[in-house]
Amino acid sequence: MNFELFAIDGQDIKIVEKLVIKLQDMMTDGERIDYIAIQKKPAVTILPDSITISNKRIFMCEFTKLGLATDFEIFSWKDIKDIAFKEEIFGSKVTVIPTTGENLSIDYIPKVQARKLYQLIKGALESSKIKELELEKEKFIVTVPKQAAPSFEIHTPVEEEVVSSNDQASPKIEEVKEIMITPIVEESAPKVVEEDDEMTLKLRKLKSLFDKQLITQAEYENKKNEILSQI
């Protein structure tokens, strides 16, 4: 691997090499390292802390016991709520805000590296939220039930029955009654109940998405009107 790719913003190449070797053993299938930011204190920093981001996770690393041990705090993107950083006289203080638990901060991150971290992490969080919203929308698919054919069949035999009675053709009247009366009434009732239950469930799911701010007001109104138009 070309370690110099992670040292373009002034990172210590030796620290980069140590980190990459450790992190490679923790990478999952399809995971890659995107950026490494390394702490740089005003005095000589022998064992600096660091923040590494991949396309799936964020790694906060701290060397301990004179470099013989390493502590990692690892979060997937869905477990990160936000990131913040504050530029100070010597470098920047970068704070990772998880969805649960305490905030984690590393100071003395060079300002250029801190800005790059902020940009990449913000972009990853936005992409993660978009994917989550798309998954929620895929679960909520409005389907239009096909119930047009049975409603027309109800009226057709009635008209034929009236005409046949005026013509006084009794055998034809009896044949129409036997074929059309009983099955149509029994089929229509359960379909209406199922439709009402299905529409109620869809409206509740739609309201839940709107309450969680996963869809906009306009999307909520459009979907609601589309469901109500099926009644």
C-alpha cells in the first residue's frame, strides 16, 4: 500500500504506516480507509492520537503504554449523530458526537486536517441519512387495488332482467337470477373492509414517517391525497 496517500496534509508518515497496518486487520469486506488525521502538539509528539475514517466507520485511536498498546473507539456511520471542531491557536479540537453515550474529542489536530475531517464526515453522514430515508420509502409503497370489474357486473344482469320481463320470456329471467345474485354481494363486503384496513395502515405509516422528519410536508400531503383518492 502507498502510505504517502494518507500523508498529503502533513501527517507523520511513520505514524500513518503504524496505523494503517493495525487498521487493515480490522477492515471488513469492501471497507477502505479514506482519510487519517494525526494529532500534532506544539512540543514533540512521540505517540499522537489520531482519527481515521473509512467508507463504513470512524476510528478514534490513542496510543498507550509507551506505544505498546492502542485504544480504539470505533463507530459505524449510523451510530454518529454529528461532528464539530473548534480552531484554536495550536491546531483544532475535533469532537465526534455519537447518538448515545458521551462526546469524544481529540485536540491539536492540524487545522487543514480538521477541516478535511469535517468535510468528509459531514458528507458521509448525509449519505447515510439519504440511504436510510430511501429504505423507509421502499417499505411504504402504495398499491391500487383492482376492483373495477365486479362493480360493473352488478348492474348488467339487472338491465337484462327488466328487458326480459317486458318481453315475457320467463325462462331467460330465471337463468339470470341463478347466475348473478348470490356471489357478487358476498365478494364486495370483505374487499371494502380489507381496503379500509389497508388504507388506515398506510396513513399511519405515512404519518409516522412525517413525525420522524423522514419526509417533507409536501411529500406527506401528496402521499396522503394519493391514498385518500382511492376511497
